[in-house]
Amino acid sequence: MSRKVYLNHDGGVDDLVSLFLLLKMKDVEVVGVGVIPADCYLEPAVSASRKIIDKFAIQDNPISVAASDSRPVNPFPKDWRMHAFTIDALPILNESGTINTEISDVPAHLDLINILNDSEEKIDLIFVGPLTDLARALEKDASIESKIGKLYWMGGTFLEKGNVEEPEHDGTAEWNAFWDPEAVKTVWESNISIELVALESTNKVPLTTDIRQEWARERSVEGLDFLGQCYAIVPPLVHFQTNSTYFLWDVLTTLTFGNNDLVSTKIVKSSVIAQGVSQGKTVLDSNGRDVNLVYDVQHDPFFEYIKLLAQ
Ligand code: AGV
Ligand code: CA
């Protein structure tokens, strides 16, 4: 029996690497992929996703890619959004010169509704960008809730410091939540069970030069070469942590779905601030809803699992 999962991502380097690793998991069927233009531009992110599916999918059932028409409340910096163009242009994805994976004929939130409604089994959701497409799907058809297994979401933090450094914000939010705070609120108001991969755990898996070196040493393995090429797009900033330091945020979220034993979790009650200078901040709140917070990760087994999947 394979586990069914739908991935919605926003085209960053670790989003596209997450797609690659998810496709390589045994006993997992990817039933659909949605792409939202948050930390990316839409066209190259959709195109790169289709090429990654063409090249790396091991399942028999075809996968289509749905483009989102969702819009930001607080847009990502352009520099970060450019990364998808580079991945889409990597020679390793362009050997054949053709793309076979199809594009869905409806926008991502409707694609998600259709796939959930057509399924007899429950489907897990992995969201590694903003929650906008899920919030819009819930607003249009709340009955889909009964078809959702768990939601694995990379977003939020209960730490004092988030990773947003923008004018008119106090820095307490995580970016995926900040991009569309109202969407987080809508999902929090649902009964979906949430596995929250927040900055608490992702801060423990920064992309170090040692990790890059290990992938480089084994670059004769095509999948590890692909990983290394993708991550070469984001600059190593090793002397001190800045707003541009790269972590394996989305990869941790995807691998948490693949193997829950890698992480430590605890249930916390939480709500979200949707307006004002702290917008996008998730807060501990005794009147809030339960979320299962992923607060720690076994560092070395996590990186071993990446290498195993990339084989
Ligand atoms: O906040 C983390 C989310 C993840 O889904 N993204 C990147 C990951 O895909 C936004 C982000 C925060 N800091 C960044 C980000 C950075 N330095 N570069 C690019 N994206
Ligand atoms: Ca992302």
C-alpha cells in the first residue's frame, strides 16, 4: 500500500529539491503538485517541476502540475524569486529538450479540490510555501477536510526571532506565514491535523560548507550531483548568519512526512496574528488550536536519509 500525498510548493531551491526527494520515496504516490508564485516566479517553477517529474519520478501513475493564481499580501524579495530560473535552465534537466509532464487545466486550489474529491482514500498534504491555495480550497469546498490525512506545513515559529526582515514589520514572523497571514488563520480555523515544521527545527539544519563538500565528493551519483547543483544557486554565507543564510526548511518538512522518527514533536495550542507589525506571527495561546510542533531533528540521520533518497 502506498501513501498518497499532494505537494504544494513555491519554487525555491529547497522546494524543488523537496519535490525531487519526494518523488524518490518508495511506497509513496504523489497524486498532484501545485506551484504558487511566492518565493519564485511561476513559469520557471512550473517548468522545472515538470522536468524534475519527467526525470526522477519512479511511480507508474502520471503526475500533473497545477499553476496557482494566488496573490501575495507581502511579496518575497525579487532576488530570492529568481532562483527557479536557474534550476529550470540546469543542463541536467534539459538533456532531452522536451517536457512530457502535463499542466493541470485548472488553478492549483481547484486542482487540489478535484484530486481530494476524486480520491477514496485520505491524502496527506505537504505545503512548503504559503497556505493560500489550501485556504482558498477550504473556502470554496469545506467538505474536502474529510479527505485530508495530515497537513505537513513548513511555516511559523514560536521563537522570539522569525526570518522576516522587512520595513513595517517587527521580525517575529516566518516568511511563508508572512506572505499571506490570513490564509494561515483560515487553515487554523479548520479541523485539519497540522504537523508544523517551524523555525525551531529548521534552524538546526543550516546548509554548511561541510554538507556541500560531502555532496560534491559523491557527485558521480546523479541525484547528489543534482542536489549540489541546485544548492550552488544559493550563496554560502559562512562567517555569520544573515537573512540570506540557507536552511533545509522544506526538505526537513518533506522528510518528516517520509520518516517521522527523524524528528521530535509536541502538541501546542496556537493562534496566528493576521494584522499589524507582527502579522504572520504564530503565537502560543491557551485558547488556540492544537498543532503538532516539530521542534527538533536528529541532524546526522536526516542528512543520511537525503543521501539515501538521492541514490
Ligand atoms: O521561510 C522559509 C521558506 C521555506 O519554505 N522560504 C524558503 C524555503 O523554501 C522563504 C525564505 C526565508 N529565508 C530565505 C527564503 C532565504 N534566505 N532565501 C530564500 N528564501
Ligand atoms: Ca518554500
